[in-house]
Amino acid sequence: MQLDVWFEKANGRTHKTLRCRPVDRLLEEREVMRALPARELDLDRRWVTRVAPDPHLRFDTNDYSLDPNLVGRRVEVRVSQREVIAVALDTGELACRHERCFAKNRTVTALEHARALRQRRGDPPDDVVVEQRPLEVYDRLIA
């Protein structure tokens, strides 16, 4: 509401440099502009890369996880304004689908990719019970 009022005021006054009103210039511009294309343009970025041993894909300072089971295989990456998608070239398998992150220097990891990577590396599962000694044991050793 407030912005609309300001636009009306700013576009209605005569500009010093242009020596006319921006509203009048807009009408002139519209007369010479072409119509928009009938279908939407494909502005996605695409490229082919190989899945590295550390299965992450770097785009715009961010790292996006890939399926660790596809290490060594080539994937086609497609980045749009909303998401990052990678598909294996040989099988069409989905390597990743992440919401695009516009923050800088982030690592976006899908839970299933983290679990698969943990299994491949042989990391212990989360439910391993680790013994904790009572502190009295250490107190007796010091005394």
C-alpha cells in the first residue's frame, strides 16, 4: 500500500535528467517492446560430471550430496532457481534432488545419502552403547 502510493508519486513527477515523467517513458517503451515468447525459456544450468569418492557436487560455493552408490559414474546435473537435480547417465537413476540454497558456503546433505555413506565407510551405527566410568574411579586413582 505505502509502496504503491510512493510509486504513483515518484513516477508522476518530472525527472530532472529525463525532462519527462517516467510514466510517459514507460508508455513509449511498451510501444517498441516485443511480446514475450509463447513458452517459457529454459534457463536451467546443465552439465555432466563424474561422482567423486567424496560424493558431493559443488555449485555456487555450496556442496550438495550425491548418492554414494554412484561413485565413479557420470551424472547429468541440472540446476534451476528452485532445485538441484542430478541423474545417472547410464541408468537414469536419481543421484540427488535438493532444494537450492542461496546462502554461501553451505553443505546440503540428504539423510539417505548420509546413511549410505556411513554404511560404505563402515562407521558404527548410532545405537552403539559406550561405557561411561563413574568419576569416583578417577578420584581413587589420583588420591
